[in-house]
Amino acid sequence: MKATMINKKSETEQITDNMTVNENNCDVEKTRQAMSDLYKNVTMAQSSIKTLLPYVEKQDVTKSLHKQVEQYDRYVEEIDELCEKLNFDPTPAPKFVITMANMGIKAKMMTDKSITHVAKIMLQGTLNGIIDLYRLIRENEDIHPEVKVLQKQILHYEESCFESMKTLL
């Protein structure tokens, strides 16, 4: 079996039940679900930041948020390319979920437009994304290795965003 072929373990490979998980033996259905969940995470973050941007008056914070949107744009492109490679269309977040989240952001910003309040909203949203990514990574050990790498990249990015937003409190 494949267990005898393992000499070196690359970053994108993982040992599961004495088998190397790679693109040839990954769980296709779990990979598809993980890609959809990752797509939802990234597009939700992207949409939330875009909704928050018009309320931010401080230029350096606006610039930082625009950079985040641009990075999420790149992640959407990476996810799309990987989905195309895997012959799969990710399921987007339901429109009503995005609409409700955006309405909540707008309502919160009507009461307080301070940078501290912006940071608080961003921290809450980013923390939710981080929690979802940790859950995804933990639950999906036997998914396609490229998806796993992308999950970890986005997790590290969101953690760095979280740290940078803390400085605005």
C-alpha cells in the first residue's frame, strides 16, 4: 500500500491511517465542503469590510481596510483557480446572511463612528472568521493538500489582521 512509499513528508502531505493524503486519495466530498466553507469565510470578510469602509474617516485605517479587501480579492481568485483545477464550484454564503451581517454593521456604525468602535467590529468579525478556520482545519484532515495549505494561509492572514486591529483600541 502507499504507506511503504513514504520517505519524506512535504508540507502539503499528512499521514492519516498510515496513508499519505494527497490529491489522489483525498476525500473529495470533504474537500468540496472545505472549499465552499473557505469561500464563504473569505467573501463574508470581504463584504463586511466593504460595508464598513464608508463609515471610516481616518485615512490610515481606510488604507489598511482597503489592503485587506485587496488581499481577500486575491484569496477569492486563488480559491476560484483551485476550484477550477478540482472541477468544482464553491457554494457562496447565502445572500440573506451577507445582507443581515451588512445591515448589522450599518446599524452599529450609525450609533458610533469612532475608530475604537470600528476596531471592535473588525475584531469581532475577524475572530469569528478565525474560529471558523480553526474548526475547518481540525475537521478536514483528509482534504486535498492545496486546500489545506490555503486554509492555513488565510488563517495566518486573519490572525495578523486581528493583531493589527488591536492597536486601534
